Amino acid sequence: MTGEGAAREGGATHNSITGGIFFHAVIQGRDITVQLPPAITPALSGLPKPASAFTGRDRHVERLLADLAPATADADGQSTVLVSAVSGLAGIGKTELAVQTAAQALRQPGWFPGGVLFVDLFGYDPERSLSPERALEGLLHALGVPGEHIPGGLEDRQRLYRSVLAAYAREGRRILVVVDNASTTAQAAPLLPTDGTTAALVTSRHTLDGLDARLHDLDTLDTAASLAVLDQALRHARGTDDTRFTDDTEAATVIARLCAGLPLALRIAAAILAASPGRPAAHLAAALQAEHTRLDKLARPDRAVRAAFDLSYQHLTPDQARLFRLFPLNPGPDLATESAAHLADTGPDQAEELLQQLAEAHLIEPASSWGRWRMHDLVRLYADEHGRTHATPDQRDNARTRLFTHYQNTTEAADTHLKSRLGPRAPGFPDRAAALQWLDTEYTNLTAAALSAMTPGHPVATTSLAFPLIAYLEYRRYFSDLIMLTTTALAICRELDDRYGESLALNHLGLALREVRRFEEAIDAHTQDLAICQQLDDRDREGTALNNLACALQKVQRFEEAIDALNQSLAICRQLDDRHGESSAIGNLGLVLREVRRFEEAIDAHTQDLAICRELGNRHGEGQALSNLALALREVRRFEDAIDALNQGLAICRQLDDRHGEGTELHNLGAIFRDVRQFEEAIDAHTQAAAIFRELGDRHAEGLTINGLGFLLHETRRLDEAIDAYTQAAGIFRELGDRHSEVQALTWRANAERERRRGG
């Protein structure tokens, strides 16, 4: 159990939480009321970079911009259309039109001060297609909603998402939503706003007439626009001096005609010339002429795109073509150059050169940052088909193994820098910050790889990737993903009859369930883990299972059972001379003893814990022990000793950049400052703690700290501010299902309101 983030306010226990947005009720019924805080840090700038070669779409852009403008009424009293759906042939430029239009709309003063939400639904890729539930999860994350607060069901996520968008609109921060590559109305509709202010753009290969949207059908480019795209793309790649298309207009016209006005095919044609500066346009026109019957025959949406891909693919060198075919083996959204090197079994420099050449051919594109590459979903399908055809010469299974092994080994190396226990740090990273940066960048690839490894023949890869990710997921508080991965790993371990792996999965599943306040499920997971450890006669893990089970039991106030489990855990750790385990067990025992008001025993337990942590050089544990000791000292009114312990713990947390620990120390420090009537110091400490918990997404801790802040403001007669704090806290508790804390906050608010009516 980590350091207690709770302090007693007026006889009740308080905690704190963090996130980007306060949600003040009403998850009952059909309504949700959302209040945005003054400052948030959502991810509202994910629009892809517009292409340089874009022409022939002025009329479409104008129509879309007219629909996106802030709501006005026309002469007939009809308000501006808020949802526009662009449909057309694969490769016709639907996404580019949406991106170009969105970029122009964002430059219009006052149109979208809130920024843009962009989501690619990968609607035509059966393996990567996003369900509305998964897409809403990503959008809610981008809007600053903490992961453990995102509900599980489609309807609940949809209501919360639309409420957050409406809250942005009310605050004057109107957002543009761009939903790309939707395959059906059912996939796109839940992502669309309904507040009458927020605007949306949707793209699809189908006409989604069930969206109640303004429909825009996108046709192929005419000859003039096609010629302009060819020339612009070539000049952008090679500079304004490359005039091969304008010098040979006849050849350029043939190329434009054979590409059938398809923007993707036109850009690929220009890229082919750009990659070969000495190649005449006429030579490319002749090559296309040989393929024109195929373009004519493959006139269905995917077939026209396939012809363009075939043309580019045929001009690749063997090494380029092999990497192109292997690229789709990466299950995540983009691929790092380093990872591509492992995939292709080559050096980083050679891999980077091959990737750049593929990018020049428009078969892949740079992703969000340099050194990362992504592949359009249709290109990905095309490449994967060729990859399966060439599976034997490409040694496809070996390539997949190399990539997943790279992910596994690097994740394991990064994991050593996140462990709190002392031990050797892997040399792959210079420090903890570098390890975290890599994990942050590769996180979506790693989780996708762990889940995709469930395919037949690769079950162990899931657990090999999932287990080293656990410390990172816990640190970033990605508990939803942690529950998903550990649940998957648990099923695989049971299928393989891997009892040790089953125990490990249950242990961390229980820890994650406890963090999202699913306490009974956590108790069940830890109970199953304990039974396995006893069957295996693994005394070390049995002690850990008892410790974690006790932490979950404490959360549901089964204190005597928790004390019994902790005493058993403590006896095992002492028998094994496991000082780390002993420290954890005795520290948690102190917390439960404090709950049952055995304060002197609690002080003794935390003092022993502190001594062990200092003996082991465990700075993180030392800070936690100091915090827990301070809470017990407070109960016997040794306030000065408690403040001294908290200040020591606070210094350690800041030294270790332990933000959650820092928030906990500040919360507890504020509570003790109140005890000694240092109200301004207490208010400042609670305000800082609430901000930290909000930043980290710990909603329950945020609610408890805000509630405590309300109590302080109440005592200093700042009644309006106190009422606002109680209201915020009650809303958070209501959302989390903590009825006891909600009632307490509402009761205190009622008292403050009565005092205000009486004139304070």
C-alpha cells in the first residue's frame, strides 16, 4: 500500500485526486454537468500537417468553411450546419481536404479557440479499426479526462464526451472535431457533438447519409488540377528549378490522365520522378501507359488505389520493397527508425535511408516527430498482402520476432529504471528520464504489440511484453490499460498452465483494480493469487500476496482481517530475511492500526518502517514512511513532530520527482497546519496538493483535498469559496460512487450556506 493520501478533517477521512477537468455530477440519469477548471492541458493540436501540393478543391473548401463558421442564421432562419461528411473514392483526397479545411478554419479568429480533435478510425482496416468505445476513450484522454474516470460503456462515454465538448463551447473554447476514415454511420455517430455549437468533419469512402450531416461528395481532379498537383509536388521535393512536368506538358497530360485524377496516384507519380532526378517525364508516362488497362479495369474504390500502389511498388529496390512489406508487422500507429532497423535486420543508418526512400515514394510518411514513420491504412493493407505473399523469402516470422524482441528487451531495460527497489540499472538508458521518454513515445506500440501477440503461435509474447510494462503503467496511472493487459496475460497464463505467470498477473490486476476503486474485485484477485502462491509453496510471493490483500481489505474497512494478513506477511518476510517486504508490511500494518485507533502501535510500526528504509537506502520508502508516521503522530497531538516528518518527506518526494507523493505530503501537511490553526499555510498546502492530483489524474485524492480546502475556507469565514470547494468535491465523489464522502461534502456545504444566509 502506498503512503496514505488521507488526513482527518473533522473526524472524517479526506483524500485528493488529479485530472484536467472537474465533473460535477450527474452520472445519474441521462445528464452530466461539466465544469472546466481555469487551466487545463488537453491534447487539442493533433491535426496532421497539410500537404504542400493541394489544388482543385477551392469550391469544396469554401463550402466546408461555410459550414464550420460559428453558428449564424441565414435569411430563412436556418442555422449553420455543424457536421459535414466528406465521401468519395479511396485515395481521392478526403483526408487531405479535411486537413486543409481544418487548418484554414483554425486560422480564422474566434472560430475554434479550443483547438482541434483529430481521430483516425481506420475504418477499412479490419485489424486496426477503432470501435466507437475505443475512439471515445482516446478523445476523452485528449480532452484531459483522467483514464480511471472514463466509463466503460459506449453510451456513458458518449454522454461524457459530448458534455465535455459542450463545456468547452460554453467557456468560449469551441472545438473542431475531425473524424477520419469512418466506415459506417454506427462507427462515426457516437463521436459527433450535439451541443449546437461544436463543429465536426467526417470522412468516409461511403456516403454516410445516416449522420444527419451536410454531405460532400468528392470527385476526381480535372486535368488542370491534376497537372498542378504533379508540378507542385515535384517542385516541392526538388525545388523550383525542376521543371520536367512543365517542360513536357504532353507527357504530364498523359500521366494525369492515366492516374485518373486520383490525388494519391498523382503524388506517387511525382515522387517517382523526384526520387530519380535524371528520369524524364516521358519515361514515366510510358511506364504508366503500360499499366493504363489495369487502372481502367480496377475501377472500384480499392482497385484504383491499388494500381497506384503497384506502380510505386514496382520501382522499389529489393531492400526497399522488403522493408515496405515488413512495415505492417508493427501493430501500432507508427514505427521508429530504430524499430525498423530491427524489423529489417539492418543498421539504423541503412534503415533510415530506406525509410526516407519509401517516404519519397509516398508509401509511408513522417509521423509526429522526426525519426518516426507511419503508413496510411490502405497502403498498409496493400503492403501486408505483398508481405504475406513474400513471407518465406522475407522471413516474415523472424522479422516479427526481432521487432517484438526489441520491444521486449528495451521495455525490460527501461523497467529497471522505474523500479523503486535498489538494483542494477540496464545500460540501454542513461537515466530514469530517458527511460520514461522512450516508454511515453512507444507506449501505444508496446500495448498494441502485447495484445496482437495473442495470435496463434505467439502467446508468450503477450506476457513477455505486458509484465515489463506494469511499473510504467502504474507510474503513469494508466490503470484501464493495465487492467486490460493483465487480464489478457492472465488468460494466456492459464491456457499455458503457467502458474507463476498467473500469480503475477493476478497480483498486478488486483493492484490496478484497487486504484480504480473496484475493491471487491481486487480482493478476489489477491485471494486467488494467495492461493496459487501457497500451492506453489512460494513463500516470498505469499508474503507479497498477503500484503496486497490486506491493502484491499482495508479499503472496505475489514480491518481485523487486514491486520491478520499483514501479521502473516510480516512473519514470512522476517523468516526469509526480506527487509524490503518487511518494510512494506510493517508500514501497511501501521496504517491499519491507525484506522482502529491503536495509535501508539501505529507510531511504533512506522518508526520501524522508517529505520528499515534508511538502512536499505530506499529513499522512496523513507519518504512514504515519514508521511505515514506523521499521520499517526497527529492522532496523539504531537503536531510539531508530525510537521517535521512531513517536511522531510516532502523534500524527499521533490528530490525524487515523485509528484503523487509530493501531493500526498502537501495534503497531510495542510491538515496538520489546520490543527495548529496556521490556516493560511494550510490553505496553500491544500491548494498545491489539489493541483498536483488534478495533473496526475487521481480524482479521488483531488476530491478529498478540495473537500479539506473547503473546510479550511469555511473556518476562515471565506464562505463563498468554501461552498464552491464543497460543491466541486461532492461532484467528484458522486462520479466515483463514494457516497459517504459525497454526503459529508454536501453536509458541510449546507452548513456553510446556512451561515452565509445568517450573514456569516
